[in-house]
Amino acid sequence: MIKLFATDLDGTLLKDHRYIEKENQEAIQALYQNGTEIAFATGRSDRDIVCLFNQLDINGHRVSQNGAYVINKAEEIIFKRQFSKDLSQVVYQQLKKYPAYYFVTTKDDILFEQDIPILNDLQVLFNHRLIHTEQLEDKLKHQLDITKFMLLGEIEQLLVIQSELNARFKGKLESVLSAPKCMDIMPTGVNKQIGLDQLIQTMSIKPEEIAVIGDSQNDIEMLQMTPHSYVISSADHDVKQAGKYIVNHVYEAIDHLKANGLL
């Protein structure tokens, strides 16, 4: 039987990065009411997850920043991992050299220093205000605990940057395309599978007792951790290869689990 259902947000549970469709909303709420544990696993901030749980009127577990923060439904921090002050400064200096928009992420905030002409278009994708921050590099030295860097640009451009970063900072960071024009950069040892594994260990739940669903490269590891894994049909081929079943919507995955007597 499935004891925990974990879903990605953007491109999976969230439509157009902004809202949950009625069928998916009702399916998640019904799972919760029937006693199945719910987890949202996302590259977004922890407070974005809190906002969505409040909208659904449910209480669940939160794997945010691609696994850099894991907080259970009792508000206990199960796991967290941040960049060291020294490494965050070096990475930030490198990112400034690239022709892309770059952002610095803490547990709850997304900060930027550049002039970004498309800022208003980006802002609608987030539940909370993107914060323009003067002298951001200096604040990395003394004030901020960085969990993730985020780059926005064309896919071809991001792939080149990813290759360069992986070569220069080998063994020190993880980089992954979390959306077609978005790359996330985390400390080494951070991904959604690691975050979920930390969570289920505290709950005495086995990997075969969880179901997961996602659509992007930052979902691959968690899709591989359980035989009950679902991929949204719009996903890239390599993501589809990581999961067992292909569906169009989250509620279809839940229906499939019910039809097979797993819920």
C-alpha cells in the first residue's frame, strides 16, 4: 500500500506555474482525507509550498529547493544543506560572467541584483515578490545562507553554462534544468530523492511504499527511487525513461494507484 504520495509542482501539479486544476485539487484533497501522507517536492521555496497547502486546506510535508530543505508536517526541519559562504561567493562571481539572468535563493526569498527588463513577466510565476538587492555579493559574505542559485536563459545557452560549471566546480555543486529555460544550482548532495529519503526514514516508510510524479530533470532521481513512479506526458525523453508510467495529469496517477489496489 502507498503511504506517501509525493508530487512535483511546476509542470506537474501546477498549471502554467500558477494554479492547480480542479481535478488535481480534488484528487489530492481526497488522498489526504483518506489518510495518505502528502509531500510536495519542488525547486520552489518552502513558503511557496506552505501557500499551496493552505490553498488546498491540507497539511503535508515540504521538500523545497530541490531537496535543500525538508520540513515535515509537524514543522520539524528534517534536513537542510546550504552553500558555504566561500563557495557561494565564488559561484556568484562566476555566474555574473554569463549572458543570463541569475538569482540567489535563500530558504524563503529569491534575490537579484541585475537590471531585468522582463521582471514583471517573471514575477507572475512566483507567489512571493522577487527582491531586488543592492550589493548582493557583499551580503553573501556576511548575511545570507544560500541554498540555490537560479539561471534563466535559452536552453542552448544554459547547457553550455552547465557544462562549464560542472567542470569548474566538480564535486562541489549540483546543476539541473528544472524547466525549459531555467537551471538550478545547489550544493553537492542535494536532490529531491535525497530529500524524500531523509523524510521517509523518519516516518519508517519504505521506498516501495511511496508514489512520486514529476516532469523535469530535477525529478529524475526521485522517479528512480520507487517502482510507483509517474511522469507527465509532456516531459523530455530522459525524464520519461526514469519513470515507470506516463500520465497526462496528477489525478490520473492517483486513479491508477487506486485501480491497482495500492490506495
